[in-house]
Amino acid sequence: MGLTFNMGARRTMKGAARGSFELPADDLVTHGVVVGMTGSGKTGLVTVLVEEALRNRIPVLLLDVKGDVANLKLAFPSYAADHIAPWVEAARGDEDGIADGALVDEVAGERRKELMAWGITEDDLASYCATTHVRVITPGSDAGEPLHLLSALERRSSRWDHDVIGARATLEAAVSMVLRLMGRDPDPAQSRAHALLTAIAERRLLANLPADLASLLPDIITPPFATIGALDVETYIGLKARGELAADLNTLIASSSLARWRQGQDLDVANGAGRRQDDGDDHQRRASAGRRARARARRGARGSARVDALAAGHEQAARPHRVRRDLRLPARRTRTTHRRSARWSR
Ligand SMILES: Nc1ncnc2c1ncn2[C@@H]1O[C@H](COP(=O)(O)OP(=O)(O)OP(=O)(O)O)[C@@H](O)[C@H]1O
Ligand SMILES: [Mg+2]
């Protein structure tokens, strides 16, 4: 028998237990979609799917425009209260804004009880944490790990020596990104500017030269080759168009917003994705991040919604709500669980 994902409890509409819902992983080899009204449990379902995939050692790449699934980082290796302390919301009116020990213990006790009811032992938690590593990559921001989206241009990849097609694809993506930032057509199949910039950058990278944006400017005006495709450069993209492209690129170089796309890890899935970073003190860092986030929330900064999400996510990571997870959950029941989860962030 193949892998199965344990998706939660199977129940009748009236709530009677019907064992657990084991989803054969083979059922997920093509496309899927999760739909439902607000608060019906879509994120919870996807979170469990991802956790089950990770538990089965299946690497997962998530593109998350909403910022929910970063909560996967809030998984802790034991029932101990220490892990969750930074994430427990202080009681209303608590002066220092830091949850009291008694409250933390109470929440930890509840977490422990729920996990045990699910048959999730401390060994399971420890092994999940030891075998999974969640990286939160936040292009354009240093809230998580920033990503250098122009790395393919600015840092010559060794791929050019053994995988020219792969290196070219990465370069084309970087050029598309640059054109997008300039407000121009980023489509390699449509944009003459794309073809010109790619040809210039590729020539430089193959010659072991840097291809950062500024270095491309002179070659845009005076291309170091006579043809692009089957046409001569001047016919394909004339001097006036090249001058405008160079001016637009220069505006981008001068803009302050460019910097945030140019920091952090190289954008190279083959080299970077899933690679375990040096995170021996990952839990420590997450705990202090939690403290910082809560401090921000106390100061009334925009972070508070996020902190709520993290608090809820802590619950998600600990999976207490899985006790009742069921795809056929009636809406009324979901509202009850909303209140239930509110208790976590009291
Ligand atoms: N199967 C379930 N059983 C009980 N509670 C659940 C279940 N799934 C999710 N919940 C709880 O219901 C609440 C809302 O769930 P969730 O955030 O997953 O909904 P959503 O459909 O993603 O909402 P939105 O549309 O706002 O993104 C959360 O507090 C979560 O803990
Ligand atoms: Mg959601």
C-alpha cells in the first residue's frame, strides 16, 4: 500500500465518530482545489495536507500570498510549556503584555491534552521537528529570508558551465522581473527589450563578466553583436527604442525600491530549496521572533493581526482542532471552533 495522509477525524453530520480519514497520497498527483466560505477551514485543511506531506518526507514548495502557512514554523518538539510561552497572548489588561506562567501552563496543558487525544506523542513531535525544516522566504522583504531576485544577473552561477539551458531559463526569469519592475512587458515571447537584455546579459555571463543592471547600460546603446535571432539589431530594436530602454533601466537603478529585491539568497530552486540552513538555534530564534512580534502588537503596530494569526497558527501546528476536523463540518460547528480557538489567544 502507498503513502496515506491522516487528514483527521471522519464524522457523520451529527458528529458521531467514524474513525480517521486516511487520504491516499496517490490521489494528490494532479491538481486540486479547496473552496469554502470564510472560516470554513480551507487553511486548516491545507496546513494538515502539508504537515502530512512533510511527515512523509515529501518536500513541499508553497506559494502563499496571504501569509497563513508561515505558521508551519510553529511546530514544537515536545509538550513543554517553554516552547509556546512566547506565542501565548497575554490576558486582556495584563500590564507587561507578557502571558503569565499560569496562563502559559494552562494553554500548554490544553495543547498536550488535545495532542494526546490525537495519539500524537512527544516522540512524534520530536521526530516531526527533527525531520522537517520550514523556510519562509519573503521576496521583497526581510520579514523572513529575503530573496535576491536578480541574482541570476548579478552573480554568475556555475550552472553556466554545465547546464546552459537551465542557467538561461533562470536568467530569462530575472530579465522578466527587471522588465516588470520597469513597468514593461515581461513576456520573453513578446518583448524585444527582453530579447535584447537577455542576449547582452548572457554574453557577459558566458564571458565571466558581471551582468548587474548598471553594466548592461552601455551594451544596450551599443550592442556588442550584430544580430538578434535572424535580424540585425538595428532593424529589430532601433537606437531610439534602445535609448528609452536604457533610460528606463537607469530610473530603476536609481530607485530606492530596487534594493529590497536585491538582498538575500540566490534565486535558484535547484541549489537552494529545501537545503537545511544552519539553524541549530531555530527554536530560540522563533521564540524571540514571537516576543518581538508581540511587543510590536503591544505598541499597536500593524503586526497585531499577524500576531493573532501566529497565535492561531500555533494552535494549528499543535493540531488540537484536528480532533474535530471533518470536511463535512457544518458551518455552525465551525463557528463554535472559532470561539474555541479564540481561547488560545486570550
Ligand atoms: N475541521 C475543523 N474542525 C474544527 N475547527 C476547524 C477545522 N478547520 C479549521 N478549524 C478552525 O476554524 C477556524 C477557521 O479555519 P481556517 O482559518 O482554516 O478557515 P479558512 O477557510 O481558511 O478561512 P478564510 O477564508 O478566512 O481564510 C480556525 O480557528 C481553525 O482552527
Ligand atoms: Mg484561510
